[in-house]
Amino acid sequence: MELQYMYNLKKWKDSKKWNDTGVEESKITQMESKYEILFPLAYREFLIFSGLKSAAIAPGHMFEFLEEKQKEAQKLLKNFKLNHLIKKPFWVIATDANAFWYFHLDEGDNPPVYRLDCEYYEEYPDKYSFGKIAETFQAWIEKGIEYYEMDPANK
């Protein structure tokens, strides 16, 4: 598969000589069918190439837990009474405590990434508690690589 969006992720992972495993395309298609959605191409490439585990993004993104993550996000929205914040169909790509990262399913092949921290939304109403945190999924992954490389614990 020729990568259009995840080239830098592949190059970085190849330089690390990691043996991360991607998700079989048939499993991705099954999930899309189950939810009656189509994943953006950038996300699909990410899953195929690195979807089982990747140091480049937030914890809680592994493919085997994605269905659980969708439910967790819906539960958080309900429990914190924040259902009104996200009005378009979305897909949760990672979670951490009471926060989740997501993209809207109708924003193209390389959609922006958003974050909602349900616990701190009211207290700290800025883009880090709710809003767009990356212009594209590709940029979000590349920023994750940057953060990984800057962390002294990863040396």
C-alpha cells in the first residue's frame, strides 16, 4: 500500500526498528460496516500500518478497544451533561481518564482532530479542554512523534 498521509510515521517507525503490527484491512471494513461509516483515508492508513499499538499517539487507542472507546465517550458526554457540544457524527481515536480525542466523520480524508476533557470543560474553557487541537489527523500523528522524541524517558 502506498501511503498518502502516514509516510512520516512509517519512516519514523522504520528508523526505530519496531515490529508494530497493523490492523488487517478486513477487520477495519468489518468495523466500518458495523457502524455504517467510512473512516477517513489518513486514519485507515494509520490503522493498517500501526493500529494495534503506536507510541506516537495518546494512550487508549488500540484497535481492539475502539468499540469500547466509542461507548466510553458517549457515557462521558452523558455523565458530564455535555451531549450538546458535539453535534456531528464523530469517531473516538483515543481516550485518557475523562478526556477523549476524536474526529468528525464528514471532514474529509485527513480530518482535523479535536479533544474534549469532560472533567475540566467548565473550569478551563480553552482549546485544550474542548476544541480543535490539530488541523489534520496526519499533523496530530506527527506532533505525537515530536512529543515522543522530546520526552527524555524515551531515549
